[in-house]
Amino acid sequence: MTDAFPITIYHNPDCATSRNTLAMIEAAGYAPLIVEYRNAGWTRPLLENLLGAMGAKPRDIMRDKGTPAAELGLLDSQVPDEAIIAAMIEHPALVNRPIVVTPKGTKLCRPSESVLELLDRKPAAFTKEDGNIVQL
């Protein structure tokens, strides 16, 4: 069955923010396409399309915590976008998560409840893994 409101989530199942975001999408009644990007990897066209849709620069979506960003010298503000994209392709974990794409837009959903701006319908209620209740 094709959803009239397609959703893709670039997901890391080891990340609580990503898991909460996915759970909110599913609680709203959607069956998103889930891309575990650390396994699937990135292509230059995909990253460029996502960045363009978000109006973002590679540095805006680069994750440094728990990644080789520092070792690769990517934290220096003088590193060009091209070098960051190349590193993201080689090391998929350098891309922060989750990135969600819907007909309403594309967004790095941190915090997880920011995904609600991208949905056509909201869950009736939602409690995060840590017990925090999301105000809908």
C-alpha cells in the first residue's frame, strides 16, 4: 500500500532521538521508509539533495560526537564543504540523525518532537523513551 503522504527517515536505531522520532511517526499512523544510513551509506547526489531541501550546509548536519570528525580534522571551520561531504560518504556516521523527508519538508529532527512540523497528522499522545511526555 502506498501512503498518500510518503515519509522517509534516515535512521540510526542506536540513537534515542532517532528511535523517538520514528516512534512518533508510527504513532501518527504512518509507515515510513526507514533508511539505516550507517549501513546503506550516502551518495553525493543524495546528500546534496537533502542539504538543498533543508537549506543547510554540510557542517550543519555533521555529527562530531562518537564519530571520526575530530581525527579527520573536520572541526576546523576552514574545512570546505566538499571535504565534509566526501568524509560523510566515506564515514556515514558523520551525518547527524535523524533526517526526515515528507511532502511538508526535509529536516534534521533534533529534538525528536520537531518531526511534528513535518507531519500531516499527529499522534494522539506520545511519551518518549525517557518518560518525557511530548505536548502535541
